[in-house]
Amino acid sequence: MQRIGRRLAVAAAALTAVAVIASPAGAGAGAPAECFDRATEPYTSQVDSHLHFRPFGGQAIPFDELNGYLRKSGVRHASMYGIGQTLPVDSTCTYYLDCPGTPVAPSMRNDFVNAANYAAAKPEDPELAVSMTFLDLNHPETIPPGISLYDKEFPGVFRWAGEVNLVKQALFANEHTPATIENIRNWAPFMKVLRERGIPITIHSDLGNDEEQTKYLPLMEETLRQYPDNKIVWAHMGLSKELATMDPDRHIAIMTRLLDQYPDLTLDLSWRVLEDNYFGKPGVRSKYAAFLDRYPTRAIPGTDFVASRAKDYAVYEEELEVTSRINRALGDRAFRNIALGENYYRLLGLREHAPRVCRTR
């Protein structure tokens, strides 16, 4: 009887193994993921942590169509931003830079559309983290009631906050003004909510401009000093079109100092401005790659694509490729954490893990 029992156990184990191999779901759940071969697989990022599903004005790319862009390009996770700072509903503009003098103000409009689309579709591929982008950092007293409204209308849907503007020089012609030190100190109530829920917040805060390169750095330093335990993501590493000529060594030194001082700070590598004005210049890519290799757990990728109906898949594909070029220069650990999404999963508290990178022979 013992011999028969052993034979049955062996047969059952064999059948189980066959089932796991034959079933994609079983393979994903019961077997370790295959390694990622950098020699044959794309270098483009598999997560897009900075993707605006809604435009500043005008028509948006339909929700299902944009999700199709992600699947087609190999992006399986994305943060679902709206645009918190919207053009007036009666404006004919689709982009704020085309309409100087037209006010651009924080609004809940895009967040509600995003949340409704998400709740109706409940997509699993791509897996989306819906973000609250209405936060008006100049009027922080309005934020806790807004979060309560979101909780009531869409319980459990919002898992990210931002992109929100601390200071964005590109919007100065549209009546945007930087938040003040006093404003920042009054963020405490809503930052407490985000901290308790483990919600990351992506903050756009320009370092400065070509004339005064660190003019606005004190604003982000005050934010980090006041809220060191919040998951703060610094959009575009503080760079912008207004700051195109900063010495990379100086920029890296600032980032290094702040990463060392504030363990919960994460750098956002989105927007092609980083590649066009910095990473792509002769001798500069290797400096940033070495920096990211020293801090492989402290950055996340993104496109900063804005889903205006005037764009199509070709535009998204290009933005993804351009913002992913830095990935090719990264060491294996940083590549796995950044391009393959491990840092993003950890930031969101997901149980998912990125595949390991295959060892080169």
C-alpha cells in the first residue's frame, strides 16, 4: 500500500507540473518568472508612471484606445493622471502655451472623468493607478474636503496624487503663481492623509531657469523638510525647458544631496526634455547613468504624454522610446528597478515584482 501511495503521489506531482507549464496563469503564479534578456528584449520602460489620460483642453484620446497604446508598446502598468490645471471649458485652446493670458486653474473635472472610465472598465492589462490631480497647493485648505468627496464618489479608486504644481514657470503666462513657504507649511492636513494611506504624490517643482538656476530650489527643500515621511516624487528631477543649460555635475550634486538626506524622495525621469537637453548630449548620458546606478531604488520612468485627440499611437511610441533611451546605459540592477518597474511596484505597495535580468555570459 505504501508503494502504491508513493506512485500516486509522484503521478499527481507530474500532472501538477504539466498543468503549471501548460497554463499561462499557472506559470505566472506557481513558477519563477523567466529572466529578462537585455540583448534581445526592448529597452523601453514597462511602466509609465507619468501619463496624462486627459488633455489641458479639447478632446481626449478615448480611454480604451489609450490603453491599447500601452499594451501595444509593452507597458503593463501606468499612473493614470488627469490634468489638474485645466483650461476653461469655453476655451478653444488645447494647450496652454498657445493661449497666454488664458487662466489655467486646478479643477476636479479630469479626475472625475478618469475615475468614471476606470470604474466602468476595471482594466487589468494595463494595470492603472488612478491619481488625484485637483490639489491646489496655493490653497491647501480646499484639499481635505476634496479628498473626502473623492472617497465618497469613488471609494478606493484613487491610489496616487499629482502631478501637482508647486512652481511651473511654463504656466506663469496663464496666471499660475508659485506656492509660498507658508502654503507649504499649511499642507500638513492633506499630506497626513496621503502618508497614512501610503499614497505617493508627484510634485512639479522647477529648480530654476537659465538665468537663476536654483531660484526655486528652496521650495522643494522646504517641502522635503516639512514632510520627510511622505512618498514624494519630484517630477522631471526639477528640470524644464526654462532650465536647459545647467551643468549636469551641479544638477547631479543637488539630486545626490537630497536623496541622501530624504530617504522617501523618488525622482521622476519623465518628459523628453531630460533626453533632449541633458541625457542626449555628448558625455552626459554616462554621468546620469552612473548616478542612477548609485541610487538604483530611487527613480521611476514615465513619458509625460498628454492624451490630446490631436495625437496618436505613433506619438506615444516615440515619447516612450525617447524617454527610455537612458535605460540602455543603466547597469542591470538599475535597469530592473527603473525600466522593468520594481521601484514603481514598491512605491505603490504592490505584490508584483519585476523579472530578474538574465546574466550575461
